[in-house]
Amino acid sequence: MDDFKLQEEMPRSALLPTSSGHLPHPPFTSPHIPVRQLHLLTRNALLRPARLTLRDHSSSGATGRPLHIRHTSLHAPPRQSLPSMFDGLSEAQLRAATSSADHPLLIVAGPGAGKTRSITARVQHLLATGVPPARILAITFTCAAAGEMSRRLAAAAGPGAEAICVTTFHSLALLLCRQHGAAAGYADGFVVRTHKQQRKLVERLCAQRRSAAAAAGRPAPAEPAAAALLAAILRAKAQGVGAEACAPPLGEVYSAYGAAMAADGGVDLVDFVRIAAEALERSAAARAAVHARHTHVLVDELQDSSGAQLRFLRLLVPDPPCAQRITAVGDDDQSIYGFQGAGGGLTHFEAAFPHCRRVLLEENYRSTGTLVDAAAALVGHNASRLPKRMRTANAAGARVVVVECRDASCELSHVLRRVRRLVDGGVRRAEIALLVRTARTGGALQRALAAGGVPFNTHAAGHLDAKPVRDLLALLKLLLAPHDDIFFCRVVKAVARTRAKELLLVLENLRDSMDQSGFYPPSAAKLPLHEVARRLRAGWAGGDGAAPDTPQVSPADRKFVCRLVDDLETLTRRLGSLQLSGFLRRCIDLLHNKSLFHSPQSTRHGSRYLNVVPHRRTLLSLLMEDVNAFERDYARSQTVLTTPRPPASPAPPSLVPTSHAVRTPLAPLSPQNESLPQITEISDEALLAFDIDEAIATHYDEQRAEACEAAPPRRVAARGRGGCCGQDATTAVGATLDAAEARIRERNAGRLRAFLDYAEQARCERKAASSEVDADAITLCTIHSSKGLEWSHVFIVHMNEGECPPRGAQGAALEEERRIAFVAVTRAKESLVITHVARESSGEPAVASRFIAEIPPSLIERHIEYS
Ligand SMILES: Nc1ncnc2c1ncn2[C@@H]1O[C@H](COP(=O)(O)OP(=O)(O)OP(=O)(O)O)[C@@H](O)[C@H]1O
């Protein structure tokens, strides 16, 4: 074979297809190369960032000879010669994937138009053009979407994709808050309040307002329910609207809510993004670090971003004249989180990045022609939307089946019959989905499916919502925030069970009396209950002054308090020595309901905690799946979101077991110890495998001897302690181990905090991890949870006025409801069945959803089912 060689230093962009899909004229030299080899060569150039020389191994053995490429053969731009990562992409998708990275790019696409595919191809394109994976930041809205994107990238781009930071808005903002929150006035140790805690706070504030009104002789203020007030506050926050801009009573409660959260050191999910944005706005150093770390940003599902998220996003990218390398993809017709303050993401993006280029993807690859037409007609009734024309080259397929059922029970049996018919006809259960607008209908369906023995998965399930898990999370939070009474009370309830209420009352009374007793140092602020317990325990043990006079504490309670305080201290110590999964198991051992972690997840019908039937996994195994998923993301986020470390130094003689890797040095030792081998910072992998208690117990003497051997004899002699195991050396090694333990504990605390943040976000998403999905089961989920997914056969159940849309929806709210219905319709690939009832369970006549009437009658096949 002739020798061929690529021109060295040729820009790889020269190998990329132009916007028309043609390969550009290449700056190659020399004669002949077969098209197949050219294809390979081009693909290699795209996939390998390094300079490329192709060698002929056919004749010359291992080293091979450099190959030269025939110039003319590259002129031919046949589609089949395009690199495989672009194979099958449409012209528009190709344009989206390969458009210049130096400009902001907005990909606007309809459902099933291949957004996910295009954004994955764009990442591949960036990698192929030499962008290091660690410089790429991909942001999604949910943990589940982030997991899906990671999987797709790994499948498409191989191991290199591991280093890409795929994260969610919340996770990224949280991490930046923890790292740079001080710039916005927030300490690292802030506590993330759960939704329930937020609601309770609003309830308390409302109660205070009522009491204040009663005390002043005024009538009680007329206020919406606490849940509605909280939703309004969170929505306003997400939209960047302050309390001062809201009318009473919302503005007043909002302002009191903010003050109470700040006093408490708590934040809610909306706060992260705001705090992170404020930190980036105020700290040029933080901004510079983020810009240097991530040169290319990609955002999926942009339509779901709120004003606060857009502001945050804008700060992740440098100002012009620097290149603004950001790509966002979204569909305004699928914006269904307006109730959380999202909306207008696409137009806001174009305003934030004025030089943004736009690519439109209109072809639907998912659904039949009939379904595409039905969906387009439905959403066409919305006034506020970007102009878009959905089309498909797919076959017309069957008409949409609309079934009017007598009532809810008739509807459920009808749906079940149709599902069975599909399965009996050979359809895989995994290809069927039942979509509902509300969890109430979902609960009824769940009961029907369970009673009918039909296996199903539900994306509304949440093992993180199970009580034992919430108890465990409270315990973990208490370890990180021992001053927090909310967590302490929950832990006491989880550990002491029936005695908890009385015991907490005793502790609260003791706290009140502490200042007067003289036994305890007076303090202006209330002592945290955990601190009260700790002081009691120390006093009873005779360690902290005289034993307190506490006749009101029964011997059993006293024993309980001592044990609890000791256990919490032990766990805090163990935090410095155990990997996360092991640590969680130790914590579970403390809870009275620990046996529940080892039994299969139970079913709770009819509530938002819908469940999977049959399900053999235990709560513990589900939790450990979360831990594993978290560990994968965390390890990656730590390497890609923090400042690069200096190169690893060779490991010195180790003071820890040799299996535990060691890296860069810790803070210098004190002068008298300086010649001892230094304990070094322990790597993440070592942290995972390292139990310092065990290490100290098992290896201390051995390590001490090693350390002393390593110390220069001059030093030991100078100390005059007569040998390598002298006091100085022992103290030095002990101090060094202490320092290492403290450092590991600090890092593990950071990891635990990040895990709690992760768990809270996953819980809020109310989405089961995809690993929970049973492959041979149909899917039952809310329409919101179905976003981004697709099935061959979809049922939308209970499409009635009052359900979809809910009662009273009008204007923007009605348009959002229509988009929700649109999302549901566009999940189907082949068939869609919509059911509604003629009579409510109360006996009242029911009305079919107006959205059904907005689908052209020619696309509908109607049935009536009253049997
Ligand atoms: N160029 C293409 N040729 C054939 N099939 C395609 C193409 N692009 C995408 N698809 C298929 O179309 C379906 C929808 O793709 P994808 O999930 O990426 O769309 P999407 O725009 O993210 O959809 P949605 O927003 O509705 O969730 C998938 O089954 C995908 O494999």
C-alpha cells in the first residue's frame, strides 16, 4: 500500500461536515485512498483529539508506515461517508450539532424531534474538535434527566465522556453555594429545609399573624391555606420577585418567611440558585474559576427554567467579547412548570444572549402522522408560543381512540381490559404507559392494577418519601447540624418511639430552667435540645461540674438520653472513618424501625407515594442504589467543579495501610516533627476504602515504628529520648493521625452534606430512579413525570374538566394545562387512548375535557363504554 500522511497540525474542524452536510475541501496532500479508509480516517480524526497520523500495519509490522491521503477522494460528500456519530441525523439536527461553538446557540424543537439526540451529537462534536471533556458542562433539570444524558454520552462518546460534568441546575447551584456562598453572605453549613418544613414554617407564621390580630382585637386576617401561600412564595422567588413587590398578605408572609429562614440558617430549593447567582455576581474570582473550568455549557429543557435560573445561567458564561460557548435546547410548547415559576426560558435566553443563533427542529421522528396532527391542533389553540410547524414522515397510523365511560370504576376496568388485550396480542408491557394528571387518579389506577395482578412501575414512587428513610435523613442532618431542634426532635421520635413526646417535653422544660439553676452557664439564646441532652449527660457522668438535680427525668429516660448522646458522638466520630454506605448502615442501626429497611418496600395505596408491584427490592437496597448513583456523580463533580489540584507527588512512606493511596501533602507539621514522614491528603478512593479507627487500632504500633525508622537518627538523638519509639515520635505520629482523621472527617462531612442535598433534590423530583424500573411492567405515572419519555401505546386516563384542566384554570394557567395535555399526547409512538367519565363518583354529571374537542374529529374514533 502507498504511504499516506495527514498534514500535521491540520485543524480538525476542516474535517467536519459543513452545514449542508458536505465535507469541506480538505487541505490534504497526495494520492489515493479508498473511501472506506477515508471514512475511518475522518472518524478517527473526529474522535481523537490528538494529532493524527494513519499508519499502514498491513505490511510493516507493529510500527507501520505513515499513510498519505488522496486529495480528490475527499471531495465526495456522500452521507454514508460521514462519521458514524452523525449517521442518521437530519440536516437540521446536523446543523444543531455542528454549528460554531463560539456563539450562543438555541435549538428550538418540537416533541420527538431528537433534541436529546442532537445535544448528544453536539457534545461528541465538541469532543471531536478537541474540547477536553472536563471543560464541558451539561445541565439538565432533573437528576433522572442527568442520569439519562450521562448514559447516552457514555454510549456515544465512550470512556472520555466520564469526565464531562453532567449535572442539574440545583446540584450545580448547591455545589457553588457550598464553595462560594460566603461571597453572598452564606456560611457553608446552611441546612436545606424540606418542603414539609417550609410548609410548617408558613403555617406557624400564619398562626402568629392570627394570634397577633386577636391580641390587638382585630379580626383574623383572611389568608389562603399555608400550602397555597408557600407555593406563591416559591413561585415569586423563582421568578426573582421580592417580597416588597407582592401584595398583602403574600408580601408580609413572604417577608416573614425569608427572615425566619435566614435566622434559622435554612434555605429552600429556590434559594440555591439565587445564592449561587449572587455569589457569582459579587465574586469575580468565583466567576473566573467557573469560566476557566467550564468553557462549553449545554442546557437541556430550557423551557423549564425560571427567571432566577436564567440569571444564574448567564453568569456561567463570560461576557462578550469573550466567546460565549453556550448551547440550549428547548420546546416552549412543553413548558409545564409554570406553577414553580418557570416559563419564557427560550425568549429570556435570546434576550440574555443577544447574538444567539437559532436552529429549528420541526420533524417528529417518534409518532404517527395522526398523532402529530392531533398534538399540533391541540397546542395550536395556545396564543403565546413560538411559531413552529410540527411534521413527520411517519405513516398516518391509527386514529386517536376516545372512550366515554359511565364512571370511574367502569373507566378503570375498561383501561385494564385494553391493556390486557395489548399484552395478549404480544405487546411488551414496557411499551405501555398509563398517564394521569393527578395522583388521586393515579392512586385509583394503582389499586385497580394491583387488584388485577398487572405488574407496573410508577415514576411517582419515591422510596425517599418512606418514613424510615426520612428518619434516617433527619439523623444524618442532625449530625451535620447538631444545633437543629427540628432534626433532633425527629431523631428522638425515631429512636424513642412512644416515650419520645414526654421525653422531649422534659428536655424542653429542663432547657427553660437551665438559666435559673446556676448550674448551667446562662445564655441569652435558647440552647439547642441536643446541647441540653449533652450537658445533662456530662453532668450525670460527673464530667461537667456537679451532677444536675433532675428528679423529673426517670431512670429509663436518663439511660436513653445518655445512650443517645453517646451514639450521636460515636457516629460523628465514625463520619471521619467510614465510607458513605457503611456510615448509613451504622446510622440505620440506631433507628427503632431499622427492620423496615430490610423488608421489601410496602405499598401505600391512593396517596402520592405510589408503588411498584411486584417489587422485591428493600428500602436499603434502593437507598444504596441512590448512594452509588450519588457517589458516581459526586466523584465526577469534585474533579470537574473544583480548582485543579497540583500534580500528584509520589507517595512517601505511608503511615496508613499501603492499600490506601496518598496524594498531595497536608499542612506542614510543627517544627519538632518536621523530619517525620508526612501524612498526606487521602484520595477519594482511599477515603472510600479507609476506616481510620480500624487502621489506628491495627496498625498504630507498626506505623509508629515505620515513622521512627524513617526519621533521621540525628533528629532522634537530638531529642535525647533514646530511640525511635520515644515520646516525641509517638506524639508526633498521634498528632499527625489526628490531623488526618480531622481532615477526612471534614471531607466526609462535605460528602454527606452533598448526599443529603442530592437526596432532597431527588425526593422533590418525585421520580423513581430508572434503576427502579421493572423491565416487564407497564408504566403508571403523572403527565409531568412522563416528560422526555416515550412508549408505543399510551393511555391518558380521566380526561375530564376539573381534572385536565383543573377547575378554574384560565388565561396563562389554561395554556399551561393545554401544554400538559400536549406533552401527554406526544409521548405516544403508535397508539393513543383517551378515556373520560360521564359521571363523577359523587353522582354529579361530568364533562369531557375541552382539550378532546380541540383535536379535529376526523382524527378521532369515539367509543362509549357503560357496561
Ligand atoms: N434523525 C432521526 N432519525 C430517526 N429517528 C430519530 C432521529 N432523531 C430522533 N429520532 C428518534 O425519535 C425519538 C425522539 O427522540 P428524542 O427523545 O431525542 O426527542 P426529543 O426531542 O428529546 O423529544 P421530547 O422533547 O418529546 O421528549 C427517539 O425514539 C429517537 O430515537
